Amino acid sequence: MAIPDYKAEKEKCILFLKSYRSEEEPRNSKYMFMLQHISNRRRQTLDISLTDLEEFCVKEEKFRDFVSDVQSNARRYISLFAEAADDVMPESTFAASEEDSFDVLMRQREQAEALNTHQQGDTAQLLPDILRRRFRVYFKPGVKCEMRSIRTIRAADVGHLVTFKGICTRVGDVKPLIEVACFACDGCGFEIYQEVLGETFNPIGKCPSGFCTNRVVPNGQLFLETRASKFIKYQEVRVQELSEDVPIGHIPRSLTVQVKGDLTRSLGPGDIVNITGIFLPKPFTGFKAMQAGLVANTYIEAMAVTQCKTRYSDFSVSPDVLSKLQQLRHEPDIYGSLAQSIAPEIFGHTDIKKALLLLLCGGVKRSLTDGIKIRGDIHICLMGDPGVAKSQLLKHIVTVAPRGVYTTGRGSSGVGLTASVQRDTVTGEMILEGGALVLADNGICCIDEFDKMDESDRTAIHEVMEQQTVSIAKAGITTTLNARTAVLAAANPAYGRYNVYATPQENINLPAALLSRFDLMWLILDTASSEADIALAHHVLHVHREGKPPGLAYSPIILEELRAYIAHARTFDPNVPIELSNYIASAYAEMRQVEIDAGEKAMGYTTARTLLSILRLSEALARLRWADQVIEDDVNEALRLMKMSKVSLEDTLHDANPKLDPVTAVYMV
């Protein structure tokens, strides 16, 4: 393999920056225009698109292998493009209103450098190029860039530009990272600059100036001048591979990603992201190096970060999509169509899907003047017999929601749900790492097998479901984390299947304190019915044969339009008019009276939280109508859903001669 001529490669970089013109603007040079903005201090990054590079190399014969060279030796080509940008940087056309501290320091340094060059001829005081730069070079992935999983990044990719997908599990604080260290001599006032290329460096011990070198007495001592040194923003992120990429019997792998400059604060815990970066080795230092020997750690130096799912707050609906949503809104039964578009391959469960639609939409969060906050997120618990598609509904909601976390009861501990204390790998300090409920902040946390959780672990959810915070007091850390999440839980009854001869409290087997926090407690019983069973069998057979649900009476709304509709609906903040106050109050009082009359056969716990649940469900229904005020129909639908959540149990109890299944017969002995 021939040794590359980096002078010639630099000339290629200069030619590309000067000559490339995009198809959108063939008259102007794209990157010279970008450099003009950098010179005018309106931009701080030079983003080199690999798509532009490929397009340019097709036209030029001598650039045939240039793109592959850039991708296989990205770190070196970043410095080559930076040097090329320094050479072709245009003069500033924008007069700065006032000098910042960097300008003042640079003017003093250049004056000292000119004086040192003319009078003393000492080259040790020359300014490094990286100190003069006000920009950073980033490579942006091309259209044909291969998307990889973390597991497929191997030793052969060291130094290469790679693109992969993962979920952020830990995001560190933004800290200053030194790029150029400036040392000042206390004996002669000489300044010397040392470029820092890695995470560690050996400071210069002796003053190299001619004055100190020729002195008979010992040289002056060098001190680090932090004001004259150059620092950049630095953040360390831990990215874990997605669950669907993990092979059978393996555990998810993780990679450390170093984020610098303007890319910092672009990632949050729980975000699913596409990251393009340079795969590099990092030798251990200090005591760890003695233990590790010749083994080195690896990390990714981030070049580009793209969010896979847009948060509702960041969702921008284009005019074309908005006009299409307006047409959907005026359909006769948009409420039913949106609900049926949730997991259309699952047969039936129409009212459950409507409740899940309201969970995605949510109510309005209220902040009172005295600081008290009333949550707007809707919590739902699906409790039913095995085989009624509870877990499938949970999995689908995670894919629909822009921010969703799925976990199971038996595999989750109280610490795993809230927060755990870890030791920071950079500073060695004790830090908090958020659990599933914290990662699902402003999203949905789906907890399957809710009944199989230990009671001590289940108590960790109580504060999250009402106050929507996680209070921590451990390892010297006392703080409160935000967990503004909607909880969707799925559970089986106490006996595996619902025992109609036992009381609802015995079947549900959840404490009243937890049960009252759920806005809807949906009981799903698997009752035998010839017509329903035949229809279900035909539906399942069609899905297995064709890979899609059978022809329906409606066309399901695609996932992107469903997300856009909900995102726009969440921009409305409906309120309850005073005319409905008496109606809601009387409905709540009637629910309380019915529960008292039922006694032990009561199917839930009606408390003041139930009144808030009615309001939240009504507000969610008003949001779906894109309205700013709740109407009586919204309240009636909310009350109907509360009643329908127990309808399968009522149908079974009204059956005069219920047919005992073998499991129930055993428990009845």
C-alpha cells in the first residue's frame, strides 16, 4: 500500500471547497458561502456532506478514491479540511459591533508573535492554527450510508466513519475540554502554547525562551493560563443497542460516544438516535493501564446526531399534512377511525383502543398559583385473562408514541424503574442514572406483568403516578427527578384467570392506594361465544396467511398521520365550562353511591381522583376534536368508557349458569 501524499490530498480538499456547486444553486459555491458565514461569525461549523463529496468525485477523474479515503481515515481528513478552509477563508464582510475576549487575546498574541519573530527569532511562541480557528469540521452521512447496529462495529472499523442506531441510556454533564494549553513563565513572561490531542497530556516543564535558557540561575516556573487557553464543550454519552438488534441469548452492547462543540445537549436519556462518528481506540491511563495491559477501550467521536422520533413538543406539521388532517377531522366518525388505526391487526377491543387513543392524547396539565401541579397524563391498567392481546397492545403503543419505554414487572426492580446511583467514568463522582420511568419523561411507560412485581418495587411507582416526580436520597445525593409519564400497565388477575365467584378486590389483588391512581382500570374477560370466537379465528388465520388484517369497513390511518394528528391535538388546552359543573358533580356523586350500594361486589375504588379522571378523559376527547372547550358529549363519553371498562365482568355475572373452566373448578374445591 502506497504512502498517501497528504499535500496532494489537501489540494483536493481546497479544490472541492472552491469548486463544488449544488444543483439547487449552480451559480454559487456552497462551501465558500458557508465559509463566508463563518468569517462573518454567523456560523461555527463547517459541515462536509459525503453526498456532495460523492457527487463531486464522479465528475473528477483524479477524485476516484477520495470518498473511500475520507471514510477510512476520517480523523486525518478532518484536519486536512480544516487547514484547507484556513487557506481559502474569505475576508469578513461583516463589521463586528464590539470585540469579545477572544479578539482581544488574539490581537495581543499576534502582536507578541510579530515582536518575537522580528527581534528574538524564537519560534517556540508561535500560535498554533487550531487556536485561530472559530469553527469545527464535521462530516455528515450520505444518502447511501449503511445503517449498522452497534454489534457489527468491529476492530476493522477503527478510524472509519460509521453510522449506527441506538438508545441513549446515560448522558453526562457538559464540561470544558482543553484543546490548546497556554503556559506563562513567571520569570520572563514568555507564553508557550501546547496543543492537546488526547484526553491526557504532559505539561511542559521548562521555559524554552532564550532569556531563561541563557540564565545562570534556575529557569522560571511555568503556570497554566486558563484565560489564554482554548476550551471546547465536551459531553460523554452512553448508547445501547436496540432490543430488536440483540441476538437470541445475548445481552445488549453499549458504546461510549464523545460529543463536542455544537452537538452537545442534542441528546437526552431515552432518545433513539442515529449517530455518525469516527470509531477510535482509547488506551487506559493511570492505574487502569497497569491492569489492562495492552488492551484498549473504544469510543465514537460524534460527527452527526439525528433523532429517530420527534417529540410532540418539537413536532412541526407542514401545511400539506395539516390540510390532509383537516379532511380527516371532518370525517363522520374520526374518533372511531383513529382508535381502530391503533393495532388494526388485533381483533375487536374497540373501546380499549379508544381509551389508549385518549392516553396518547392526554389531558391538560394544570399549574396553580400556589405551586401545586395537577397532572394531565392518563394512567390505564389492562387486567384480564391470558390471551386477550394485552402485551401486543402495549408493544404497539410504544411504537406509536414518540417517546415510549417497555418493561416487564418481574424483570424490573424499584431502582430500575426510578433511578440508580452510578460512578461517573470521567470524573469518578457518584451520579444518578435514570430508570424506565425517568427515561419515559414526557412519554409513555408500558409495564407488562404488573401483578408479578414485588410489593417493595411496586411502591416506587406511587409517587410517579400522582406527583410525577422521583425523589432520591441515597449515596449523599438528595434530589428530585422529573417523571412526567403516562403509565400503561398490563396484569393478570390473582388466580391467573378471573374467578367470577371471588370478589373483584380478591381478583384484582392490587392495593387501593395504587388502584385509585389509575384513571381507567380495564377488566378483560375471555368469555366463550360461538359467533365472536369464529370471527376471531377467521381474523387470526387471515393475519397469519396474508401478513395483514383482513379487509375492513374503513381504511386505517397510517402511523405518521396518526402521530401528526395527535401532535396537533396536544397543542390545544381545553377547559371545562361552568355550565357542566353540576352535571359532572352529580355524575360523580352517583358513582360513589353505586359503589356504596354494591358493597363487597364493588368493581373499583371511587375517590376524588376519579373525579379528576373524568375531567382528564373529557379534556382528551376535546383535544381530539381540536376544541378549546369541553362539551357534555365529551363528559358522557368519558363516563361511558369508565362503565365499559367493567362491562365484560358484568356480562359474566349476569349469566345465570356460568360454565366453570378447570382452573376455576380447582379453586372452588
